[in-house]
Amino acid sequence: MLEVLRKSLPSFAGRSNAGNSNANNNNQNTAGGSQVQLRNLDTLVLINGRRVATSGINAIGGKNFVDVNQIPAAAIDRIEVLTDGASAIYGSDAIGGVVNIILKSNTEGLEVGSRLGFADGNYHETSGYFVGGADLKGVKVTLTGSASHTDPLFQNQRPFSSPSPLAGRTSAVPGSVGGALLAPDLNSPRDANPTGSAATAGSIAALIANGTYIPATPKSVQASYDLSPFQTLLLRQDQDSLVSTFETEMLPSGKLTAFGDVEYSKTRSFTQFIPVVTSVSVPAGAPYNPLTTAFPGGPVRLHRRSTPVP
């Protein structure tokens, strides 16, 4: 829906109009959800004139917004946009304006559709939807469902982002210290050496001699270690939505009508960022130090972030 609004109204512009390609933007984290903001200002989103719940990503440090992706595009009859600030009527979340999404009702029959897209790097997008409606003894019911899946796309799968444009090739990787690199079959020097007060190696050279480390230079490490396989350009996402509306006349004259709508939506997404690396120096006698002296400063990975969001 965000793309429809962007093409129809240029007022939906600015960085806050984040879409589902928002895979590696930490301070604009939407977990693949789509936010709309008129002129990049807080904009109220309504469904059939009523407020809706905000995205669950705000519970783990993401943005506080209404995810318009949760509404199947096939369920939308029309979209009403108030492009003037309406905070005096609706509150501070309508500074930029209001978007009111009107769902389909009074539908009769059945419509189904699907889509398959693919690109280089074994990247696929699949989706499907249905819209059905009927008059059930005076109750007009419309039911819309959709399901979609997108694969993750990593930086190394595209030539313009490999090596990583954020960090490129680097020698500051876990396991690299001085002129040596941890042997590939080890996760830590303590896997092959006593540590702490029981340490026996007196230097990095001794660890190289016993096979814990292999000789390497920062230049040789940098030439072989590329961060682009660890950074997503596009996130992986699975989204399921189901929307139903109903309407019935309570009086034969048509002057009293009962209506309502029900929505269920579930989104699962995955994003991965490059490792955050810092250097530490481990003092002699520390539990994980394999040397009898202070272990020189070396890169340590702090975290690699992924974001699954229900």
C-alpha cells in the first residue's frame, strides 16, 4: 500500500516512509513493516475510520507506527487522505494528516491471484491472495486473505555491495591478534591450551608454535575476510493476513445498520547486521588467558544482530 500512496501523492516523501526493504537501518527499524508519513510528519492511520494497533516492533526498540503492510492490498476498496494537519481533532499523531483505509464490503463472488518473482542470487518473492463475499441470510460478508514470502538478500549477492560498502574488507576480525590468526578448527585458544593460573605459554609465538594460531599479517587477513556475506540488503519476511467485514440491516427501512470488521495479521522477519568488533587486552591470570603474561589487545565480536518479530 505504501507504494500506491507514494505514486499517487508526492506528499508521502521522506525517510520516515520506510518500506519492507528497510533491512539494515537500525534507527529506523520497522522489521519490514511499512510506515506512512505525510511530509515526513506524524500521520494517523485509520481503518474504516477507527484507530488500529501499532506494530509489535516498538516493544523491542523499533519504531512506534502502524504497519500498513498488515492490510492485504486486495481488501482495500479506497483510501481517503487528509493532507492537512489534524492534530486539533485527532491528537498529536495526526500532525501531518490522516490516512483512512476503507475496506471492501458487499462483495459477491470469488477472486484469487498469485505472484512469483525471482532474480539473480537465488532470490525469490512469492505471494497469493483471495477475496470472496456472499449474502448469508441478510448478512453481507466479505473475506480477504493474503500470504507472502521474500527471501533474504545479502550484500555479497550483488556486485555493487561486495565487498561491503559499510566496512569492506577488514583485518579487525575475531581470532586475529598481532601477526597471527586463530586456527580455523578452534573457537578459542583455550580449546587447545590451559588458561588462567594454569597457563604455560609465554607468548603468541609459543601459541603459533603449538598450532593454536597460524602466522598471518593484517594485510593477508584483510584480503580474505569480507563482511558482505553477513549484512542483509533485503530482509527475509513471511506475512499472513486475514480480513473480514460484515454488514446487515437491523430494520427493514434500512435506517439502522449493524457492521463490523475483524483482522488477523502475523509477520515474521529476519535481518542481520555486520559484527560489531572491539579490541580488548586480557590481564595475566584471567580465566580465559592462555598466556602467563597479559594477552595483547585483539578483536572481539560483541554481537551480530538479527530481528525475528512476531
